[in-house]
Amino acid sequence: MSDSIQVQVADSHLYPGCSVRIAQLPEPAGAAAAIVEFADGSGARGTCHRLAYDELELNVDGYATQKRHPVDARHWLLLAVDATHNSWRVKRRLP
């Protein structure tokens, strides 16, 4: 895996439709460690796999929100929403 990428989430947790910003993408067909930062100040580690030009698979380890609500590890599909590939939206949860 390459260096860590920073994933900024617009809420305290991920869900379908949630906005995500990623400044540096993993290499095509590659994977990268991810540091996931949530809007409430909480954070988690994970991995990000680039599936296609405009699709990412994001695995997020379990974490607790700032209000101490536990969130289990989850697996998400993200789609690009702009041509720069900085803005993403959660499409759906993956099994």
C-alpha cells in the first residue's frame, strides 16, 4: 500500500448520499491506507481501493463519534461527483 490518504466526511458517520472529500486518490487499481476524518471531530482508519475511474471502495474501521456513539466497521462504495475527483458521494453500503 502507498502512503495514507485523507478522507473528509461531511457528517459524523457515513451513509448513502453523504458527501466526502478526498484530495489525493490511490493509484488506479491500487489501494491506500486511509485516515477518515468526520465533521464532528472523530476519526477512524481504513483502506481505500480505486475500482474504476470514478468509483472507490472505502473500508472504515470501527470508531466512536464525539458523542461516544459506537460505529461498527463498514464497507462503502463511493462515486465521484465532479471532474476533479475531489468530491465524492456515498452510493451504498457494500457487504
